[in-house]
Amino acid sequence: MQKTIRRHDLDWLRVLVFGLLILYHVGMFFVPWDWHIKNNIIYDWLRWPMIFLNQWRLPILFVISGMGTYFALSKRNLGQFNLERYLRLGVPLLFGMLIIVPPQVYFERLTTGEFVGSYWEYYTTASFAGGPYPEGNITWHHLWFLPYLFLFSLVLSPLFIYLKRNKTRFVEWIKKVISKPFGFYIFIIPLFLVEVFVEPFFPTTHALIGDWFTISFYIILFFYGFVLIATGNVFWESLERIKKKALILGIISFTLLILRWLFIEADDWPQHLGEGALKIINLWSWILVLFGYAAQYLNKPSRQLSYANRAVYPFYILHQTITIALGFYLMNLEWNFFIKAGLMTLGTFLISWMIYDLIILRIPLLHPVFGLKKQKKTPPNS
């Protein structure tokens, strides 16, 4: 069996990007964009750092997930892998929809006046009534990542098994491509085609059914993660050569995007093509930058990483419910942005940590519903 070498930089990136997700959802409380509940004062300036994060935070998670799939298939056959995906994705999703997500809808309905009463009254009478959200109350909200990842795993796992077990010409071709100057940027072509020819007709819904842009865009990134990590050292060596150039391209492309959004209001087809190209160059450049510099500085183990890497999945499941609950009680207070945002951010991290460390870790029955694997016991005197 092929020895699996753990990449600590990928673990760090996963932890850091999910940590940014908490900051991003706190930010959604304050920006003009539609969200479940909103602060009494909206801060337009905040949308610019939010837009920057939004360009690459989800794409890089799907790339990392594809890379993780490569390592997972080193130790599992097709049936074992798909069963593990169900247990790690499907079970926490069901639990989340039944227990974790309903309070989010409850606070939203209280805010809009669509429901009046206690949470117990809401949960027992309305939480699963009316069909899918937003018309009804049944939803997975922030957990939408899980069914999409499960779908991608089921669809692509037979191909991944084949590529993993057979030294194909395709993987060898990928090695040659990324070894060339700017060879990584050939990967933007499929993403660009989806951006300009699918996105205008199928806006993102996160409802899975009919969400063709989101499905097609992120399954490509998931596939990229697998095939790039399959090239082995060629990937890391090529990243080292491209990361500074990618940083320059990322800065330039995002600057041009800001100028386009600020000063060009028209939305005709040529401009849509240009904006689509800038978006894809921008997101792909920052993904390369993050992988490149993480490989240089973060590929080292630590106890803090081990703890955070195990905690990140339960934090992801819990965090948005806590953020929305805190926001509900802060939304109409006449406090400034930094006080409210600080309280929501710190409160979300601390409450998530207390639930994780003091409850979830100590009750083994809760481990499967929060996606926790059995922790390997460390041998004595190791």
C-alpha cells in the first residue's frame, strides 16, 4: 500500500479558511446583502473586504476537499469510501437540519414578524412546516456545503479510483502542463466557460436541485484538487515557482474588478465576458498564492493544529446558529460596529469552543453527528 504523507499546510489552510467563515458570517450581519437577520445600521464599506474573501474562500475549500479525497482513497475501496462519505457528511447534515439549523429560522421569523412565541412552540409546530425554505422552514442553511460535497464524491469517486490506481496519461499531462511557466492558468478555462455561459442563467441558490452553476463550478474545483495533488512533488515544486507571479496577478485582477464595479454600470455581454475573466483569474491566483505560501510556512505539525483540525468540523456545524442568536439580541442596540462585531466574533468562537470541548468531546454518542472520527490512541512512551 502506498504510504500517505500528511500535508500539515493543507490542514492549516482548512482550519484558517473555516475560521474566516465565522468572520464572514459575522460580516453578513452588517453589509447591504440579503441575510437571515440584519443589524440596525448597515456599513457599506465592509462589503469590499467581504467581496475579497468571497472570491476565493469557497473555491479553495472545494479544492482542499478534492485533495483530501485523494488521500482518503489511499486507504479505502469505492464502497468503503462512499460509506465513509455518508457517515461523515450525510449524518451530520441530517442532525444539523433537525437540531442545529432550526433556531436560525426561528430568529429570522421573529425578526420579520412571521412567528411569535417561544422556541419550543416554534420547533413543535412550525420548524418543519410549509416545505423548503424560504417559503417554508425546512432548510440546511450554512450546511449546504455538505450535500454538494457528498454529491461530488459519489459522482467522481469511480473516476478517482481509476486515476489513483492507474498511472494515466492524463495525470502525466497535468504534470507537464503545471511545470511550464503559467501552466497552472490553463485550469481557468473550464471555470471561465461556466462563469460566463452558465452563471447568468442559473443564479446560485444552494438548493442543490436546479443549482446548475454552483454544481458545475465547484465540482470542477473539487476535481482540480484531486488531480493536482495526484501529481505529487511536481505540484509543490511548480507552486514554489508560480506563487509570486500569482500574487501579482491576484492584486492586479482584484484591483481591476473593484474599478469595474465602481465605475462601469453597464452589464452588456462584452463586459460580462471581461468581468468573468477577471473573476476567474483573481480567484485562481489567490488559491495558488495561499497554497504556495502555506507550503512554505505552514507545513509543520503542532498540538494546536491537531486540536484545531479536529475541532473545525463541529465549529462549522455550530457557528452560524450561535452568530445569528447573538445578532438577534444585539441588532437593535445603539452600539458601534466594532463593539457588536467583536462581541459576535468572540462570542461565536467561545461558545462554539465550550460546546465542542466541554460537551461534544466528552460524549462519544455525539461524535458521529458532528462528523468526528475516532481518535487514534497514542502508544505509551511514544
